[in-house]
Amino acid sequence: MRSLRSLGGLAADGHVSFLATAVLQRQNEMALELALDELRMYKKRFGRIRLTDEERRVLAVKGKSLDRRLLEKVAVIVTPDTILRWHRELIAKKWDYSKRRKSPGRPKTSKEVEELVLRMAKENPGWGYDWPARNTLSRPDSFDAGFVPPRSGLAPVER
């Protein structure tokens, strides 16, 4: 405390801590400017930089936390619009429930239903290959004309 008082009473007003903060902030700004200049030189010399998905994710998360004007000032490798688009896609992917899906597309028909349809097709050969689609009232889209699997040994009936 005694050494702070010897600075002419500036510590009592908080001016010393303000000056120290201003000096550190200026040093950080200069370091940032140096890093940005290095990136610009690298990009100019080697052209387009290919980023991995993880690198895009990091830039998207960190870029979204910056103010748009600051992002326009510091974004060197890609444009601010690209960084913000990556962030939007990241959020959209988070909420699309893709991790919950077991497999893409429609779920398989249960074994019991498949066996029942095959048994009925064998017992009634005159109904034709596409009879499930014509005779299903509750869900007409639940069967298609190719429902009877080729491994069943049943051939389409001529009409």
C-alpha cells in the first residue's frame, strides 16, 4: 500500500489500475493485429485454406460470440457471413434430432406383418402382386406394389 501511495495518490482514485488495464489492452490489440497480419500474408501466399469440420465448428462458436463489426475486422480466413452461416448450421444440426435416428428412411415392416402378407399372397394367388396397396384402407401408403420381397418366391400375377 505504501508504494501505491508514493505514486501521488493515484491509487486511491483507481487511476493506476485503469492505466495498467489500458496498457494491457493495447498490448493485446497489438498482438491481435500481428496475428491478423500473419494470417493475411499466409492467405496471400498460399491461397485458399481448407478447414476441417472441427476447425469450422470452433470458428463458428467463437465468431458468434463477437460483435458483427469486430468480426468483420478480425475475420481473415473466411468472411463473417460464412462464420455466421456455419453457426446457424451448427445450431440447426443440434436440433434436428439426427443423433436419435437409428437409420435413415422409413422403418422396416415388422416380421409378423411381412409373414402374414406372404401367407395371404400364397393362399390367394389370384389377388395379384399389388393387392395390399389396393386393399389397405387405414394406410394406403403403407404398402407399395413391390412389397412382396423377391426372396418370397412369389411372382407378379398377369392381369
